[in-house]
Amino acid sequence: MSDQQPMRVAMVGLGTVGSGVIKILFEQAERITRRAGRPIVVESVVVRDPTKVRSVNLADDLIDTSLDVIEHPDVDVVCELIGGTTTAGDIVRQALQAGKHVVTANKALLCEQGDELFQLAREQKRAIGFEAAVAGGVPIIEAVSQSLSANQITSLEGILNGTSNFILTEMLDRNVSYEDAVANAQKKGYAEADPAMDVDGTDAAQKLTLLAQLAFGTKADLKQFPRQGIDKLDLADLKYADTLGYRIKLLAVARLTGGSLELHTQPTLIRKYQPMADVDDAYNMIELEGDAVGKTWFAGMGAGQMPTASSVVSDLIDLAVGRSQKTFPLLDLWQSQKPLPILPADEIKRRYYLRFHAVDEPGTMAAVANILGENGVSIASCIQHESESSVKTSPKEPKIVPLVLMTHICSEGQMKAADRALLECSRIKKNFLRLPIRD
């Protein structure tokens, strides 16, 4: 055991992640002390309801309901683990202004208020640890900000939301509907009661903006780039992609393109032989490419109690050792002083997957091909056949069948123009789906 002064921690929040942090700190105290060079001691845990039954047992004198403990002179570090952006933001500001370091897993807060909070931390000569805010237990923040700092990152692509990846895996592997897969994710604790931010792409997009700022020195707003979730996917789409030699993954992308920064977060078809296509369940994977190192891959659990808690405790150890105090002030300084322009969405170029519910009659395929051709979009392949899901709404109406097309490379702007024309086409239903392809 170290004879150095312990680092004392005040935790705010004792939910899933907070309970995991307590488990690691209490059950592995000797190992943590050895690696931190001194004990890491939980001074107080602030909760809303002290009578609530939890998965960890704490002595009564460690439980508090007042945020005043944040400013206690014996506290060195405040762990913000409540989520949200309003109260959480106030807690982080209060802690920094009181001269405390901060550790958080709150990507939404950093995405919304990160610039302000980071600046306040630097003014107070304090550090913010946020490894747990992106990719659960995968140490990607350290990799981008420190381990690969000799490189100019040229491309960053990743599966950043473990919940969505679990749902897609469940759908394809177990042959279940989207709704059933979401229910399974909730039962396993991967999805919240309201999974909207996971399944609509918001969570992955927030994480992408944090990584893009670290890798490219450019702050992006979620409104500046395409964001699409998995909530409009059918099981049939995953099966069509499989037939064509692809897997569908919610892919977040940031890459240098002709002096601009290309950003998007969308369900994407990825060829089966690529590493990203084989990432299943709640795992995350990030592919980074640097001008010196080339391509590197980082993978691990992106959801769940203990992987996220692992990253929180890692930040606490870095603070205890003193690493964070040295590296945090440099996070932005080695980046380009002039932020890169965000590539307009209409200028993004790639291939696309299109799935329609089309009228089964002569001329339908020609009509769709004509609309695409008029907008500069050419067809690379097509699947058009009968299926068990074919629908005939009445004896007088034609049968509706699935029609799947793969395009050659074109721009997002060309596809948007085609979308508008396709919405006016009477031969297809309006609820068609368009996804990008990563070859």
C-alpha cells in the first residue's frame, strides 16, 4: 500500500455506471492503489433517494443528498454520473470553480457545453476526464488525444453505439423484428426504457463530434451533417444486404476530404470481409487512419455497466498519477488553429442501397430507373422478386413487391433530388429506404 496521501472522490449519481465504479474501487482497492501510486478513496456519494435499493452496499456515512459536498475541502475529484445536461452542467461548473478535477461519462453534456467547460477547467488549472463518454470500455479518447498524437488523423470510422449494434445483431442472427430486438436490448440493460437517442443516431453522432474535435480540431454541430438511425430498418433490409454480401451497421464517419471535414452517422452497408462488418452484439469498433501509422483498429464493449465503469476508474487513476493534469491542457493546442470547414452534405459521394415497395406491373422498374437517371444516378445491381411479404391491398389493385437497387457512386445532392422525384412516383410507396454503402 502506498504511503502517499489518498485521492478523495465525491461521486454524484449511483445508477448503473456509478454502481459499477463503486464495485471496482471497493473490490479492487489494492490493485487500484498499486496502479495509481496512492489510494483512491470514495469520500461521499450524492444520491436523490438514499432509501432506494441498489446493487452495491455503502455505509450510511458515505451517502449524501446535498451537492454541498462537491465543495468540501477534503474532495479532490468529482465524478458526475447522473447524465443529462442541465443539472449535470451545473455540477461540473460548481466542481471546477471549487478547484476540483472532474470525471464524467456524459457525452451529451460535452457535446453541448464542452467548449465552455473545458475553458473553465483550464482557467482553474484543473482537468476533465471523459474516456467513458465514447465507446464504453474502449480507450479511444486516449488513443486519439495521446497515443496517436504524432499523426495527422486522416480518417475515423466507427460503430459507436453498442445498443444499436446489439439490436441489428439480434434482428439478423435471431430472425426477429426491430421491435422485438429493442425489447431484448432493454431486458439486457443495453437500452433505456426510451431508447430514442440510441436508435435515432443521436448518441453516435454526439460521440462522433467529440472524436472529430479531438482528431481534427473542428467543432461540429449535429445539424451540420447527415444523421440517420436504425429505427426505420426492417429485418428484410438486413437480409437483402446479406444476400448482396454486406452487413448493415450504424456507422459514424469523420474524414478529410479535399481540405474539408466529411461527417455523417447513418446505417451503412459494409462488405462482409471488412473488420467492421464482423462486430456484433453490444461491441464497438473504431478504425483510425493516420498519416504515419496507417490504419489501426480499437474494439470492445460499447455498452453496459462494467465496461463504462472501467473507463471512469481509468480516468481516476490518471488523475491520481498526474497524467491528466499534464495532458488535458494540451488537448486542443496541437490541433490546427484554423478549424476545417464541414463538407456540405450534398457534396458527400458514395454508393447507395435503395429499397422500395413497388407496384408489380410492367414499366415500374423503367420508371424508377428513369427518375434516377435523370438525376445522374446509375444502377449497379437489382433484386426484384416475389416474397412472402408481397401485399395486395384489394382485388382491384396490383400486388406490391419489394424492389432493391444498388447504385454506382453519386453525390448526396443527386440522391436528394432523386428522392423528391421518387416521392411523386405513383408506382412506388412513399416509405422507401435509402442507405449509404461502404465498399
